[in-house]
Amino acid sequence: MPSQRDRLRVGAAVVGAVALLAVVGRITSSEAPASQPRPAPATMRALPQRPHLPERWVTQQLAVGHGGGPLIFGAGSLWVGAWPDREVVRIDPRSNRVTARFPAGGMNPTGLAVDATTVWVVHPDTDEVVRVAPGTGRVVARIRLGPLPFEIGPGDRRFLPSLVAVGAGAGWVASARGAVARIDAASNRVVAVIKLARQVPEGIVVAGRVVWVAEGGHGVARIDTATNRLLGTIRLDMQAERVATDGGAIWVGGRSTDPSFETAGAVARIDAATGHVREIVQSAVPTGLAAGVGAVWVTERDAGGGALECIAPDASPAGMTGLPALGELAVGGGAIWAADRHGSLVYRLEPDRFPCSAASVLTGPAATP
């Protein structure tokens, strides 16, 4: 890792009467495990331009009950965690209608994931993961997460799951206490528990043979799905608060800790095959992050409500302001789906004029166990 970070000049183009600014930004590279090749330096691109949002961009507004949970696109549908209602809501992207509501399988659900055959819901109160049939809402499996292989306090080994992702033939359940359990999707049995270096993971995704766990200010941890071993941690000059993947890239969003950044947030792109940090893009602090095909979409807070930004390699980041206050985000089915941060609505947004192009949302980044 270079002893002195490179500095690039960054242009910030802002619509309105604001003058063009120039700042010097630092480059951040990954800290790979010793067995891995040293990463190439990341590059940093200019801040996004934000033209006025045409009203036609918001083409649908769907009531989903009391929201607050994640949005997941998978198995041809959009899935919404309506956690205050203890429900999972299914939206058909072709008809733009809510086609199913069914119980989440217990009290106080948190994490949500979807594979080809079931919906996975995490329940920390009962230390279990519930798998639900997407067509009927019937509970097909309840998987108990046994005690941790280490103590948090005297006699305290509760798992307390918080997040779940699917891929590599398994469900991967992150504990709020610094562990990830591997559940075999065929047998519904916990086959491994991997201890993380840090507690309270912020996000989890699976890309190929690696599970990626966002760990806030400590970076992104990697788990090898072939050996169930921790590969190491990639350090970033930002808080790893959200993570998404399209299979080829890992996108990480959160608050920037780099004092040279003129914005509060940042989004990093990491090569999924090598673990190298390819670039870091300045942004507002993400309220939602979802990977499409070759691009990532970010919802942000804005002075007028909400904003939506598109970031892709070899394209200038671009965003739209003037949206409602937006939170959780998903892409797929030819559209961008964003939850109202202050209510119970899901908006369908059309991508036709973003530089990322409409092709980035034709399918979601599916991971089939």
C-alpha cells in the first residue's frame, strides 16, 4: 500500500447559481489479506450533476402498509419488508400492483432475502430464520440458530440474528454480535458459524464464492464460501454502512471519513474477484443502495426531500433531486423501486435518461442457492 496517497482534482458541477468548485481529493485503496495481491489505487470521480427531475419519472406510487423494512427484487417480483405490520408484501412489476401480503413468520422481523423458491426472514427475538413459500405465504422451515461458539458475557451465547443474504447454496445470517452462520439451503441446517473480527455488521451480500460483510468504520470483511473461513478485511476511508453487488462488483456506501471530501458521503466500487478498490465516488450519505447490471443506484437526503443518483464505471455520476424523501432501494423488472422514508409508500422510478441507461435495471443481481 503506498505510503502517501495520490491526490486528484475533483470538479463539482451543481445545477443553479452555484459556482464551479475545485477540491483536492485523496485516493483510498483496499487493505487486502497478505495472501492476496496488493490492490491497485482507487480513483475518484467528479460529483454528480443534478438536473431538474421531470414529473414523469415517478410513474407509480404503491401503498404497502407500514414500511420500514428492506426492498428486495428477486424471483421476478419486488418484496417489501412491512415490519411494523409483521408482513412481507409482494409487488408484481408488470402490473405495478400488490399481489400478496403474508405474515413474516414471527415477532419483530428484521432481515429479508429471496431465492428461487423461498423468502428468508430473520427473527432476532427467537434466534431463528423463517423460510416462507412466495406463492402461498406458508412457512416451510423454521431454522433455529443455536448458541454462538463464544461468549459475549458470562453464560451469554445468544445468536441475535440481524441480516440475511443468499448465495453459494446457502443462506448467510449475520449476528449483531459479530458472527455469520451458514445455513445449507437443501437441509435447512446450520453447517458453520464464522466469527467476525468486529460486532454489529451493517450489511451482507454474496458474490461468487465470497460473502461480503459491511462492518461500519472497520471496512468490509470477506468470507470464503468454499472453506467457511474469514479471508480478511478491506479498509476504506468511509463507513461501510450499506453494501450491494451485481456479481462482478461490490458497491459500498456510507459516511466519508476522508477530510478532503466536500460531501458527507461516499460510494466505493470493489472488484469482486480480486478485492481491489477500483474507485471512490463522492456523494451525499446514502439512505438506500442497490446494484443493477453494471451500475449502482443510491437514494440520498436532499434539501428539498430526496434525491436519486446513478453511478457506473466510465460514466459521470448523475442524480435527480426534487423527489420525495427516499429510503430503502431496489432495482429490477425494468425499474428503480424506492421506499418513502417517512411513510408507507413505494415509488416506481423510470431510468430512461440516466447515463447508467435503462439496461442496468432490466434484471436484478440474482444469487440463487
